[in-house]
Amino acid sequence: MQGTIDRLSQELSERYLIYLETLLVELVSEGGELHFQCGFSLRGDHVLRTCKFAISSTEWSTDAERDAIAAAVFEELEHFIDEVIAENQQDPN
């Protein structure tokens, strides 16, 4: 699964190259759950923003299901990044 996380991180970083200063996604397995701990900062403000997604191990049993969950997490992360970029573009300061 780490290979999938690395690939999706690279793809997201490339799509947001002009906006992202830092992108971190860490995968942690804890108590029967997968935790995606995410963080990013924008070049424009250098503020570290974080989010965490927890997925129960009962929601996946195959590599394909885990990859689909990872893709869904990255979609949510991308929406979060989009929201922050939009907020920063509207902020006159």
C-alpha cells in the first residue's frame, strides 16, 4: 500500500506544484484501523494544515479495496487543498 500512497502523493504534488510548499501523507495502522495522517503548506502563507482519516480494517480485505480507499482519501485531501487555495485567493491580506 505504501507504493500507492507514494504514487498518489507524487501525482498530487505535481498537480499543485505552483501552490504546495509541502505535502506529507503518513499511513499508520493502529488498533485494526488505517490512519492517514496528512499535512500540507502552501507557498503563499507557509501555514501547516493537517487532517486525519481513519478507516476500519473491516472496510477492506484486498489490495484493490485498500487502493480504492487510498484514492478516496486523496480525493478528500485534494478537496481540502482546493478549499484552502480558494480561501487564500479571496483573502485581500
